[in-house]
Amino acid sequence: MSWIPFKIGQPKKQIVSKTVERDFEREYDKLQKLEDQTKKLHKDMKKSTEADLAMSKAAVKISADLLSNPLCEQDQAFLESMTALDTAMRRMDAFNQEKVNQIQKTVIDPLKKYSGVFPSLNMAVKRREQALQDYKRLQSKVEKYEEKEKTGPVMVKLHQAREELRPVREDFEGKNKQLLDEMPKFYHSRIDYFQPSFEALIRAQVVYFTEMYNIFSDLTDQIDQAGLTDEQRERETEAKLSELRALSIVADD
């Protein structure tokens, strides 16, 4: 959101002190940045959960493809390993969906609701700005009559202008005071509002990764019967690949 004051003729009398205007701009600038950061965080959280779901769905697809591999029809040990993998991936996907649902309710939805407050704030600032311009316009009008020769008609118009100015000035001062009082309160309330959401996010992640540890520990116990290290498995794979390359049907011409 942005705030651009209207350009009009300025009255000679300074109706809003530089200190007040500076305080107002400082507080409003903080809220502008808060709005931008909230929107960005909401967008990033949505992208994160969408990526999480895509990852677990892809893992389930891969395990299903492996399970349907023709090797499973011929090798019982391979079938058992792929069945264990498929079961683990489906459990992971289920827990991931549960985690994403929790994050949606406790983080993403509150972020969206918080972002929905800013349009009303922007409108209040615009109304304050419009009231200020009306105030300046009528103050200039009063000053114009004050500078004229004090004839009867001029004094009547001056009186009318001052009467017209009074409620407009009160309206601006009321709007200005309300915003100066409430903008800092709104800004400082962000911590109390978001803290429960971020705590819920941490808890959801802790529960999920604890379950992932259990799932993959169980999977390791089921398929890692040989107890080989990663280096030993790599050497074994290279040896099998060398045997395949030695076959005449794959030999280089």
C-alpha cells in the first residue's frame, strides 16, 4: 500500500505540525512494510506446502512404479523390499497431508485473515488524507477573507467560512488522533497474533519429522538385511554394472 498526499494550494497557517506529520508517516511506513512482509510470507507458505505435497505424491508414484516392475514377479526378495518401500511412502504421504492441513489452519489461514485487515486501514488513511485536504482548502478560504478589507459583506463571508471550517477541522483532528493512537497498537499486536501460529508450525514440523524418523527406521530394518555400508553398496553396484557392460549385446562397436 502507498500513501501519496494530494497536491493543492497550501494555507499560510501550518495546520499540522511537522512533528505530527513525521510521526504519522513513520507509523504508516511501518504498517506498509508489515503488509508487504505478511503477503510475502503467506505466498511463501503456500508454495512451501504445495511443494511438500508434490514431493510426497511423487514418492508414492515412484514406489508404485517400482512395485509394478516385472522384477517383482520373479524375485520375492525384491517384491518384499518394494512392498515395504511402497507402504512407507504411503505412510509418509498421509502424515505429510496431515501436516499440511495443520499448517493451513494454524498458519496460512491466519496470515490471509491478517492481510485482509490492511484494506480497511488503507481506507482510514485515505479518509484522513481527504479530511486534511478539506481542512487546508477551508483554512485557505478563511485566510483569504481575513486578508480582505473588513467590510460588512466580507465579515459575513468570513463568519460563514469559519463556521464551515470548524466541523471539518474537528473531523480531521479526530481521524488523525485515532490513527496516531491505533497504528502503533496495531503494529505491536502482530507478535501476540502470530506467535501461536509460528509455535503451531514448529510443532507440526516436529511431529512430522519424528514420524518420518520412525517410518524410515522401520523401512531400513526391513530392507537392509545385509547391513552393507553406502560405500559397499556403491562398489557392489559398480561390479554389477561392469558385468552388464561385459555382455556382447552392450559392447561398443
